[in-house]
Amino acid sequence: MPASFLGIRNMRPSGVRVRIAPSPTGEPHVGTAYIALFNYLFALKHGGEFILRIEDTDATRSTPEFEQKVLDALKWTGLKWSEGPDVGGPYGPYRQSDRKDMYLPFVEKIVEAGHGFRCFCTPERLAQMRETQRAAGKPPKYDGLCLNLSAEEVTSRMAAGEPTVVRMKIPTEGSCKFHDGVYGDVDIPWDAVDMQVLLKADGMPTYHMANVVDDHLMKITHVARGEEWLASVPKHILIYRYLGLEPPVFMHLSLMRNADKSKLSKRKNPTSISYYSALGYMPEALMNFLGLFFMQISEGEELLTMEELAEKFDPENLSKAGAIFDIQKLDWLNGRWLREKLTPEQFIARVLDWASENSRLTESLKLAQSRISKLGELPNLAGFMLSSDVGLTPASFAGVKTPPAETLEILQTVQADLEKILEWNVETIEAELRAIGDRLGKKLKFVTPPLFVAVSGSQRSLPLFDSMALLGRSVVRQRLKVAAAVVASMVGSA
């Protein structure tokens, strides 16, 4: 990837502007930290600006709680942005829901120029269309039913209050050719590109429209994101073209993968930044680990501070091979950071800060006060709140009265249904567990015992709902997953 391609030769160093644009729809993923770190190091390398933008066009799934978790998680990693929803800046607001009125003129320009059209297809019709296409072995995409509606019909149907969206037109011949900073020359046929919705019926732009407009208005020069967005580049290039704008430089980074090369996902392994924070990983070690994917170093040079990562950062020699999230290597690096980078005084301070994170220690002690007769009982009763592994074995579930098959059903159902909770607190957890009991036809007293064991490793522990709230969604998710695997082995051997 030559410097001329990056645009560095023809641009003052201060002209580089990159951004990270997470959606607040769930627990912040380590993949977000991975992409954010690349952008941060790229900005440092070229004396540019690193910007945080919250992309919350998905109003049904975006919540203030998740937005705060994004901010907290990225701050925990040590990354610093010069512009964002929390610090402001000259190109704000930095939250898409606060920019709603900015997008309509751009959409209208596309429609007026004949590059977009009104679509009145109902969700039911679109679902049936996709089902028919899949049944025929075709990739699902819009079939163009509303593409050639007359202006009179469009006006009439809109006047009648019929719900409508705006879609973009796609060329019928040829392909979209572009250069990517990682993949080089890319050629995607236009017939593989869908007529993307640009403006939803509620007046909010889709991700694609908002993304392009925001990058333009915020003067973003380089867009570095995950390779899953590579197929969307033709849509984005078309929107830039339809608006008469110059697109930024695109760089699509390889996805983070498990050791077996499968995509890193919470269904298989812990992926939330909050999980690694809760287990006592140092943010410097996690960033060190992620930063090694962006450079070539010799053995023995692995322990690097953020400043050293920026110095060795090499965006011109990025690999298309998946970045393997090797937890053993992360553990090794974290151990070295704890032993080699901290004085005893700093180590003690880190331990106290970690134990006090989210008031976990103090609130746990409050819960334990009425359950002990002497302080020496605290480690056995409340130690699970600070433990990285509660040591579950089949024997752990020996006192649970439900048979293994029923216990497994409870664990798997709870694990899936807790993901539906938007705000994670004692009240919502209790309400969801009661609802699960009703759906399973079981009283709560039969649902909770397996959960006590799964979460604490013991049948006697702190109050369940409070403990789950304090441990956090990501830790509870992993403990339920481990417990389900243990109980599944019991079912299989029965």
C-alpha cells in the first residue's frame, strides 16, 4: 500500500482524520477495540485526528446504557479521541440520532437527480419476496417493483399516508472497481449489489446513508473498518458519486478469528471488553495484544506500550489472513505486564482498583454481611465475585434436584433469554427469570438452584439476582455457557 495511495504525500499530516463508529446495540466487542486501535495508531502515525461517532440509527436496539458502555469500554482501553459525543468538537453532534435533520437534504438530492426512488413495499411483501428468492437458490435482494412508479402515483400514495422508504438505484451493467488499502484492486459486479434503502419510513437514514454523509461532513479522510463491510463499498461509492463527493480511502481489516479460524463470536468465546476488564486483564496488555496484529516484530519484542506500538505500526503491510485471538498469548502478555511493568505499589493499586470496579467489592460485602458468622467465611461465600473460574464439575450440580436434562434446559434457556434484557439490573434480571419459569412451567425455586451453582460454583452464595447484576452480563453469559457444557456432559454420560 504505497504512501501515494494513502494520500499522505498530497496531504498535510494534520489533514488525516479517522474515526471509530460503534453502534450502541450490545456489549462493546473486542473487535471494536481492535478496529479502534488501528484507527488510533493510524492517526498517531500521521499526526492526524481520531474521532468517536455513535451510530445509533437502529432505534429499536440502541440504548443509552449500551452507549455509556461503549464510552466506558473504550476509555478503559486507554484510547483517546479528540472529538466525540462526550467531548464535543467542530463537526458535531457526534451521535447520529442527534443529526437526523442533516440527512434529508442529501437523500432528496439523490431522489431529485433520479438516482433514488420511493418504495411502498410492505414488510410482509419483502419477506415473501426474499423467501421465494431463497427457495429458488438466489441471493435475496430487492426486485425493483417500485422502481418505475410514475411521479403522480408516488405523490398520490404519499398523500394518502402510505408508508414509504427511499431506495438507491443500482447500475444494471458492469461492476464497481475500487482500490482497498488491504485487499488491493477489488471488482464487484453491480448485479451483486442490492437497491439499498437510504431513508427509512420513520425518517431516519439507514447505516449506509448516514455513514457516507457523516464521513463527508466530518471530513474523514480514511475509513478503516472490518472486512465484513467490504461488500458494502459499492453502495457507499455510489452514494458519494450521486452526491458529487470524493470518497475517502478505504481499508478493510481482517476479521478476528478463533484458533480454528471460525469467526470470533460471543456464542463460542467471551468477546465483550467488559469481560476482560472484569477478569482482571490490564488494558495495556489487551491493547498490546491487539496491536501486534498490525506490525511485524521479532521474537522477544512483544511487550510494547502504546507509544511503542505507534512507532512500530505499519499500515502498508497488513495481512488479509484472519487475526487469531489466541487467549493463551493474551494471558502470557498480561502476566508479563503484571510482573514486569508494575512496581509492587502500582500492582497493589491496580488490584484495589479492579476489585472496586463497578462497586463490585463493596456491594458484595454488603450482601455478605447478613450471611456470615465470622469474617473468615467471606472468601468461600463471596470469592466467586472476583474469581475468573468458579471450578465447575459434574459434582458441583450433585445437590440440584432437577435431573441433568432439565437442568441443561434451564441453563440454555436462561443463557439465551438474558440476552434480550436491554437494561441489566436486579429488577430486570428477576423479572426475566420469573418469566422464564412461567414459560418452562416451573416455579422459580426450581429455576434458580442450577443458576446459583453456575454463577457461584456453590449452592450457598450471595443473593442470585444481585450477584448476577454485579458480575455483569458478559461474565454471567460465560459462566452459564461453561455450566451448560458441564451439565451436557452429564446428560451424555447418563
